[in-house]
Amino acid sequence: MSVEFFQTIMGKRFYEGTAPRIADKLSDIAKELKRANDLKEKELATHIVLPPT
């Protein structure tokens, strides 16, 4: 009978500690990418000159 990964001490540490931390950091990265994109959009919007209609 083999033991599944989630049943091991390392598996428990991974699922209860490492995986949630990875998810939190991915969320932080997504927020920073959005913030950087928003800043870049504002920067570019100030340089756009639309022709008169």
C-alpha cells in the first residue's frame, strides 16, 4: 500500500503552507502588473493627440 503525497508530512506542508503562499504571491504579481499597466496607460494617454473631427 503506497502513501499518497498529500498524506505525507511534506505533502501536508505543501498543501497547507507552500501552495497558499504561492497563490498569495501570484495575486501580488497580478496586482502589480495591473498597477504598472494602469500607469503606462495614463502615461500614453497624455501623449496621444487626436485629430480634430
